[in-house]
Amino acid sequence: MKKFIRPFLLLISLYFGFLSVSFSTDTVSHAVQPGRGVENAISGGVGEEQRQAIRQMRKKYNLQITFAKKVTGSYVADVHVNIHNMSGEELFEADGVNPVLLVKMAPGKYRITADYEGKSQSKSVTVNRKGLKELTFYW
């Protein structure tokens, strides 16, 4: 009996795990095309469903970049983002990024540039293999 129950429980766990992953990716606005040094990137955070999906997916990424207004703290979208290594080589570029950008990338030091409504900001960040580094741009 135990030989039957364990595989059955594993099958059920995998099934519900895939459902939750499917739900999460459906509610995030769009995946961003990765570049050299960037394994995966996804942008979202517009609306409650997307914010919840982003929160669930954070553990799979090592960099979270958030875009907001300085005075109100409200999120901003339609941001242009570039990621360069410290040698100045562009590794990643995306237009129309939503309020939260999750990026999975190789450990190292990077320069992030974000443009919103014609105003550009740059910040340096060190990303580790494990853990989530959080970076926020305010306009």
C-alpha cells in the first residue's frame, strides 16, 4: 500500500506545483528577452494579481528592480532598462518594463540604467548567486 501512496502523492504534488507556476506566469505581463549574462527576466506588477505572481516568483531570481514615484511611492511603468557589466558591455536591454523587473543573472557587479519620461538614473549593484538583491529607482 505504501508503494502506491508515495508515487500518487508525488504525482499530485507535481500536478498542483505546475498549476501554480502556470497561474503565476499567466498573470505577469510579459517575459523580457534575456541577454548575455542574463539567464531570465520577467516584468510585471500592474494590478494585484501581477503583484502576487511576482511575489511568488521572487525566489527564482537574484535581482529585483522596482520603479516608483519619489513623492507618492506609487509604481511607474513603461521604463527603459539597460544592464551593463563594469567593463561597459551591455548585457541586457528592455523597453516598456513594468513596475517590477525580476532578473536571474550571473553573480557580479553591474551598472543598471533606467529611463522614465526622459529622465535617466544609474546605480551600481552587486548580485550574488543566492539571495535576492533589491534595487529601487525613484522619479
